[in-house]
Amino acid sequence: MNFFDESTSINIITNYIKKNTSILRENEIIKKVESAGEGNMNVVLRIKTNFKSFILKQSRSHVKKFPHIKAPLERIYAEYCFYNLVKKNFFSPKVLGFISEDYVLFLEDLKKCRDLNYIYDSRKIDNNKVNKLTLILHNVHKTRVHENYPTNITLRKLNYDHIFILPFLKDNGVQLNNIQDGLEELSMPFKENTNIIKRVNNAGKNYLDRGNTLLHGDYYPGSWMERNNNIFIIDPEFTFLGSKEFDLGVMTGHLILATGQTSYLKKICDNYPDKIDNIEVATYCAIEIIRRLIGYAQLPMKRSISEKSDLLKLAKELIIN
Ligand SMILES: Nc1ncnc2c1ncn2[C@@H]1O[C@H](COP(=O)(O)OP(=O)(O)OP(=O)(O)O)[C@@H](O)[C@H]1O
Ligand SMILES: [Mg+2]
């Protein structure tokens, strides 16, 4: 397998791309190879030529930033399948090439875009954007899929552990008080309350079940990109066929984490154009809030311990009611 990263020489990358794709024109020269942006899981490079730029994304057999966490290489194939299915909607980058034996995906560069992670700081988001994000998600969900769409089950099991199991275990290895003083204590009710744990276990079982709806699988501000008034969706590596309530729950969870406003739950459930199970959305939403505050996958989000306490109380109510 050929491996690429920021330090790979321009010569090697040029020869590889010329041999395996038709991305480069006759007189096109690669000028620069750089990191495409913040990311934890994969190698993501921006390749600049004298005519254009594009993205190279390569998966590894582990999480790039945390090499001790194993992750299946095939996740990049799932990502490729997702992009192919939704390409007619123009809300995701075009696929320029896929080299299966090297787990390399070439994508259009969404230039001058920024991701929406800034909403954790600004604590607000335009209604207009929320509506667009809801409609894009609906478009994903109504996409026709084939029986043989990747199950992505190995990556899904890894995610399952991080969403539904580890945050609710006492000795899970996450030193919460090192993240923020007092966080460990706030996490205790979620590790002791059997009623909550039972509901989380049920939701986790549903997450592992096979559904028939195309999901993005990681529908949160880091996967949302904007340019002027347009919204684009990237990084569908956690895609699978499941229940739409999962994507909707994750989305509302992050809007509530960012803004502190629970009204997003009703707003999004009301605005979503198809019939959904509101209770299931609320449960996934609550679990996402909890796992992002007391689990391993922390967000770029600064909140006081009392603000985190309020968010966790809110999530607890959502699960129990
Ligand atoms: N097609 C694209 N056009 C422009 N920028 C992109 C594109 N794809 C990725 N990026 C940039 O590279 C960053 C990392 O990409 P991506 O989120 O796909 O990687 P990842 O390793 O899967 O990240 P994560 O750890 O969040 O899962 C993005 O946040 C974005 O800034
Ligand atoms: Mg990713």
C-alpha cells in the first residue's frame, strides 16, 4: 500500500496521480501539498497545482491522531459510496477518483469554505442555515440505496462503544477532572442510573441494527461547511443504512450543545418533511449531548462547569421523559 502525508514529496504524489487518475492535465504541475484542515481520523491533504486544487483523503488502520485506537481502512470506501449516491444534489464535493487498494479518495476542493465549528463559540446559528441543514439531511435520507451498500459495521461498532457504552461506564479511562475540575462528579448519575442506562442500551441496539435509510452518520458542525449562503456536507465516513432519527438526534444534540436552547428539538422535528419518531430523536439527541460532555470525543467548546451541568440536566430530562 502507498502511504501519503504532508511530508510525501511532490514528485511521488505527481507520479502516483498521473498513473492512477486523470485529474492532472498534460502541462499541469503540482506546486504544493499541505494539510487540508483540522481532522483527527484520516490523512487529508490539499494539493495545489498551477491550475487548481483538490483534496486527497486516505484512511489508515488506526485513528490518525490516536494511533492506539484501531479503525477499519474500509471506512474510506463507505465515504466514497455515500458521495456517489448523493452527487446529483450538489451539496457535497465531487469525487475525482478512488484508488481502492490504497484507500485513497480524491475530492473536489470546496474552496473558501469554513466549517460550522464556530457555532460552539458564537452560541448561535441562523434559522436559515438550520433549515438548509434539515433539508439537506432529508435529501440524504430519501436517496435510493442498493442492498449491497457498505454496512460499515466495524467503524460503527467503534462508534457504538464511544457513544453508547464508554461514557456510561465508571472506569472508562477518561480522566474527566483533568479535562475540567468537577466533570467527574457531573458524570456519576449517568454511570449509576439504571433507568438511563437501559434506555441508552436500547438506543445503542437500534444503532447497530440494519435500517433502510441512507445516513450521513456524523451530522455535526465539523461536517458542515459554508460558503456565502451555501451549505456543503463532508466527511460521511460513518455512513450506513439505519434510522433517520439517529442523524436528526446528532444534529439537534449539537445545536443544543452550541446554543443551550432545547427548542431546536421541536423545531427540527416539526420542520423535517417526513414522519419521524420524535422520542427516538430526543433520545439520540440526549445521548450525543452526554457523550460529547463526559466521553472521549470532546468538542472544541469552552463552557463553565455549571453550564455543562445545565446541559447534562437537560439531556437527562430528554432521556427520561
Ligand atoms: N472537499 C473538501 N474541500 C475543502 N476542504 C476539505 C474537504 N474535505 C476536507 N476538507 C478540510 O479538511 C478537514 C478534515 O477533513 P475531514 O473532516 O474529511 O477529515 P477526517 O480526518 O475524517 O476528520 P474527523 O477527525 O473530523 O473525522 C475538514 O475539516 C476541512 O477543513
Ligand atoms: Mg471523519
